Amino acid sequence: MATKLTLTVEKSIIERAKSYAKNTGRSLSELIESYLETITQETGEEKLSPKLKKIVGAVKLPKNFDEEKELRSYLEKKHL
């Protein structure tokens, strides 16, 4: 169930966030919800690499995503 939330944020940040949301084809609400979901998740992210942690929230990965397996597969295809 969606609930309305009122926030107080610096105007310049809101403007940049709206621009970012528009450029990525998402709403500002989606960005904020995704961020809040990410920071309040149960731990399990300690398995993720720092590079992958940077994009958490921006990319929706399946729950059973195996970073090592996908990287290995990518490198095999690239070098074989």
C-alpha cells in the first residue's frame, strides 16, 4: 500500500534529483522508494562487490543473482 510522505530537502538537490529521474525514465518517488528499500534491507549485501553495491537500487537483479558466476561467464565468452 502506497502512502504519501512529505520531505524537506534542499531545492538544488530536488532539482538535480528530478533531472536524474527524468533522464533515467523513473519518477522521483521510485528513486526515493528504491533508495529506502536498499538501505533498510536485511543484510546479505556483504557478499556484493563494491562496484555492484554502487548500483544497488539502480538495477533490479533477481534474488538468486550470482555475481561470481555471471562474471565468470562473461569473461569466458569474452576470452574464448
